Amino acid sequence: MFKPASHAPDQPLRNYATAIYALQAAAYVTGISYLLAPLLAYWKRKQAQGTWLESHLRWQINTFWFSLAGLILGLVTLYFEIGIVVLAITSVWYVYRIGHGWARLSRGQAIASRQAR
């Protein structure tokens, strides 16, 4: 499935994944990084294929798509006053995904395949 987390050969790609987590976190300050982060993850996905870092790029991509769905749903339902709850839940979930992924990356651990969805 994944190669063991040997750090030396994967260091450039690991730094890249770290930068993507930072861009995702910066999305609260600058919206453009919200769109830039998944594009960069898609760009390096093939290079990471078969490594433990593949799970992180998949995690980052899925974090974007599901948070975008939550954002759209929240905005659409804002009129019905439930949207603020949807947006709050999506925001907390987004922060969790960034924190959990970044912590595992810093420990040199892949994200379990069932979690990476």
C-alpha cells in the first residue's frame, strides 16, 4: 500500500504537503489560498503515488471538496436560518481536518485510507 515513512527521499514532497496545509489554514485570512491549496495537491498527486504522502494529498483534496460543499449548502440555507449552523459545523470540521492532517504529517505518519476520504 504505502512505502514506510522514510523521511530523506520524500522531504521535498513532505515540505510541499506542509505548504498545502499552511495554505489551507491561511484560507481564513486570504480566500485565494483556499483555491490554490487543492490545485497544488492535484499537481503533485501523481508524484506522491505509492508513498505515505499520497494519503495527505488525498486528505487535502477531499478537505477542499467537502468544505466547499458545506460552504455552498450553508450559504444556500442561510435564508432558512439553518445556514449559520451549517457554516459553523463546516468551519470546525475544516479546522479539524487541517490540524489532524498536519499533525500526522509532522510525525511522519500517513493518514489511514479509511480516514483519507
